[in-house]
Amino acid sequence: MLSRDEIVLRIKIARDHANLSARALSLKADLNAGYINRLETGKDFLPSLEALLRIIEACNMTEEQFFYHDINKFKDDMALINSFKDVSDEKKTAIAVLLKN
């Protein structure tokens, strides 16, 4: 489970990835203009689930990307995983064994 600070940090990262200011994000997510600023600076303020989902969508992210263990590596990791789609099961097993060693 992510802490409040981790959620806020991920919102900032998502906003940066989308090249949005706090104001632009609040408008795109249809939230009050001061909402994102309060969220990013408030000590005990967390977004509702609905607001968080709006923020994620406004940043052109999926929930999977937002909550991925390393938000900055998601696209690279998914590209690597997708490159294995056409690899035979034998080769996948061999690669897995190689990576374990």
C-alpha cells in the first residue's frame, strides 16, 4: 500500500510526464483550481478515489502505470515484456533460468 507521500509524489511525477502545471491538471481533471496545489502541499490531504482516477486519466496514464512499483520505468518494462510475446515457451524458460543466475 502506498503512503500519502508516495501518492502525492506519483501525482507530481504523472503531472510532469504529462507536461501539465497544477492549474492545467486541475482544469483537465475538472477539479477546483486550488485542489492540486492543496494536494501537493497539504500535510494531511489525500484525494478521493474519484479525484485520483480523474488525475490519472488527465495525465494520460493508466491506473496500472500510476501504481506500478517504479512509475518512471513502467513504459520500458512493458516494452520489454511485450517483446517476449512471440518468444517460444522454451526460450522464455531458458531466459528465466539465465536471469536467476
